Amino acid sequence: MQNYPSQQALIHEKLRSVFGFTSFRPNQESIVTSVLNKKDVFAVMPTGGGKSLCYQLPATIMQGTAIIISPLIALMKDQVDAALASGITAAYLNSSLSPKEMGGVLSSLENGEITILYIAPERFAMPQFIDTLKNIPVSFVAVDEAHCISEWGHDFRPDYLGLSSIKELFPSVPVAAFTATATLKVQGDIITRLNLHEPHSIRASFNRPNLFYQVERKTDSKKQLLEFIGRHPNESGIIYRTTRDAVMETSEFLKAHGVSALPYHAGLTTEERSRNQEAFSRDETPVIVATIAFGMGIDKSNVRFVVHADLPKNIEAYYQETGRAGRDGAPADCLLLYGRGDIPKIRYFIDQIQNDAERAIALEKLNQMSGYASHNVCRRRRLLAFFGESYEKDNCVSCDICCGGVEQTDITVDSQILMSAISRTGQRFGAGHIADIVTGADTKRVRELRHNELKTYGAGRHKDKIYWRELADELVAQEALRLEGGRYPIVTLTQKGNDILFGKRSISAIRKDKARPASRHGQTGGEYGAALFEKLRKLRRHLALSQQVPPYVIFSDKTLYEMCRSFPVSMNDMAKVSGVGEMKLRKYGQAFLDEITQHSNTQTERPDR
């Protein structure tokens, strides 16, 4: 092994020449160094944290073949295409290959012609494949989605248990385990099951500063979706819905209104799902409408927005799904449409869980998700707190709370009106009926129950029913009210609520104006850059089509943004752009320079350099 300074110099040389970067993202360098020093690694890195570079870079330096184990067969080809585009000899072995293709990969493997090999965990259980590996130099093994090996993880897969034999079969080979999310309990389980020896452990920050988080009350979701997508013309985005019917209805609605969108859910045939995912991956359609079945099998880096048109069942799922936006590090927007009607739907399925402990955990996670959506505090601070991470800044500058006009408003009197109605009706009704009482609604149910005779009947008619429903949500989020029951929950008072009702304490809430994410024109150098960016995007797609790879494999959006800002005029200039390694410079550099030069000649004024 080379001495430390020489090793670090080599690492940085490969970072620049192969991947086109001049600096590492947080934690990447220490992980790469540990693998090169043949030390085991355990790393929790959020989606978009640059995990793939942590095993691709050492693979280009070490002798032999790096084995990458991943359950995501659908994205292996994209990962291999990306590696090949950077000049790394890579291949995959999975069930999608024909016997002839599989034989070709095995032959290349045995001849030492493959630097990185991607396989599914099931293949590691095949004795014949293990015999092949024992006859070649294996540089290291990386286990992706490592939480799948833990029964405490959110996506446990029995086929991962066979990976516990890696260290026994290859005792001198370092093993690196990666996951995007793992509690400390799951972390310990992964390290034990994989028999990692004193691993270099990393728990990276879960903060994704390039993501803008916003929550809107779900009023007219179709209209809200059209308005939001209209602010992202021609950009790639994912819209999540909870049911197959909602997926189909939404995708048809968008198409009817001129938005190119395709559906994705488990009810479609395998061919349809594959075709629609491929179209989205290759920028042939900008929008995919999907259930949570979509996302784990895609490595698309240029997703510019993610919309949750229904409330996710827990914060962990929400974080992972929003994490599919902005994986290239460029700005991206995450919108959650929150409607109180989402909660009973999720509660219905939670109530079907037979195990009391599991049901209680699911309910607690739903309450956390509802609190995130309904409580007006910094979205980023609340997300990070869920993962045990504190956020010290007063303003994150990238969520609707921090970027909107906000003011602290005393809501004690209105809360007492609402709570009085809840108390006087015996705490046996839902928020909708309570809102009818305080607004003085003349409904059959109110009359039948004689609730129109209550002292609080009509006490809140100075405001509409929507206001009182939203106030109930706010009080639930601040734990002054509690939701109880099944699909149609009732609202009851907590001790805090009783204290407010009887004047022992006051309560306030943050009221916010609708915030808009900052314009991305700053990323591309103003309108001039925005126009050039569209031309470079078209060129990228043309090259991708000719080579049958996803466009982001050519260059990421972030790299195109930098071209628009730095405006390279020579190959030397182009080599300085982040994301342009030596292989990509040779293959694509001149084409992009020509496009930039041609664009410059059509302008009356050059941008500032």
C-alpha cells in the first residue's frame, strides 16, 4: 500500500480525471480511504449523498473486481451505463440477461476485464458463482440497501441473510455496507449480521440543502397540481398517490390538460411498468404518476420535483421519496398536499393490523407525519429532528415556513370556542361536526342531536368552516387535541387542551403566506443562461438517444448549469467544469462547446464571465 500522502493524491487525481470533480461531498473521502486501506465500512448516507462514488472510485484504484450487491435490478443497467460513460469497465449479472449475455459477462469476469460487477443478493447464494469469485481477485464487496438484512429494518428481505457469509468466504476482503436510512438498532444489527470488523462508521447528515420543502392545504388537488407543474415546464418530476385508481385518474387528467405524464403502479403489467419507467428515465416523458411501488428502481439524478398528492404514512417514507429529487445536487422542489381526509384513509388500514404493538407504532408514525404537515414550524428542522439530528440555524432559507411571510398569532379565544363545543358534546364527535356547531350550520344531524341548542352553537360564525377545521388540525399538531377512533376519528381534549379551555394557559400559532421556491434562473445565469440550458438539454437528449442511455448519464443538470454560468470556450475550459471527466470530455466536450459557441453567436451581448 502506498504511503498516505501518495494515496490521497491518487484519490484526488481519480476524482478529477474519472468523475470530473475537484472536491468530495461530506464523508466521501474518509469512506474511500477506508476501503483502500482494506477496512470495513458502515455508512448511513441519505439519498443523493453521493454514495455510488464511495465504491466506484476505490474500484478504479484497487486491483481486481469490486462486487456491488443490490436488490434493485431495475437500476443496475443505469448504474453500469453511468460507470461506462466515465470510462470504468462495469457489468451486471441478473435475471434480465439472456444465457449468452450472462456467459459473456462471466467470461470477462474470469479474464479480469471487469472493474465493477453489480449482482443481486440471490446470486451470492449460488455455489457456482461463489466458486467463480474465489478464482478471481476480488478488491472489495459493497452491500447497497444494507438495511434489507435487518429484520428491524423497514424493508427486510430474507435473501439478504445469505450475505452474512461474505466475511467467512472472503476473510481478507473489505466489506462496505451502505444504507440511506437506519436507526441505531438497525445499524447494530447490520454490523452484526455482516460480521463487519471494527468498521469505519459514518452517519451522514440527513440534511438535503438543495431541496425546497413546502406543504399546501389540499383544496382542489387537480388544480393545485396543474399550477405547480406549470412552474416546472419540461422538468422531470414524480407525483405520488396512495392508490392505483388515484394514479390512473391523475395521469389521465394531466394528459387531458397538456401534461405528458405516465402511470406506474403494481396493477400494470411488467411490460407496461418497464416501458413507462424507461420513458421517464430517458426524459421521453417528464412526469410519472406513481404509487410508492415506484422510485427504488431508478437512479435518475435530474428529478426536479416530487409531489405527494396524498399524505404519506410516515416521515421515513416521505423523506426517502422526496430524496429522489435533486440527486445531482441542483435545486429541486418537494410539495406535499395535505388534506384532513387523508388521515382516516390511512387509519383504516392501520386498524387492520392484528398485532397491537405494530398497530400502535404505525399510529404513532402517522401522528408524526400529520404533525409535520399541519404544524407551522421549519420543515427542515422537523425532518432532521425525526432522525435525531438538530438544525441550529434560525432560518433554513429553503422551506415554505422560512421563506413565507409568517407571524405569530394568538389563537386562544378561538381555541376555547372550538374546545367548548367539543366538551359540551361529550367529546364524542369528529372535527367536521364540531365545525358545523361553532359556525351555526343548519344541518339535519345538528338538529337531531339538538346541538343547535348549545351555548357554543354559532359562536364561531364570524369565520368559515374551513378555518375551524384547520384550527382543529393545528390544535392536534400542538397536542391540545387528540384524534381517537378508527376510520372516522373523534376529537378529544388533552390535559393541555383543558388548561387552554379553562384559561390556565394561552396558545399561539404561526400563520403563513404561500411561499414560492427561489427562482432557478440564478443557477443558469439569468434568462440568457436559461435559454442556453434548454439548448444543452436538447443536445444531451439527442446524444443519449443515439447511445441508448438515460440523458443524466451524459451530464447531470448541475453540470449543464455550470456550463451556462462559466461559458467554456475551449476544451481546457470545459475540462474545468464540475462533472466533466476525461472520458466525457473526449466523448462529448466538443459537441457541447459547439452548441455554446453557436448560441453565443446568436446573442447581441455575451454574459459576464
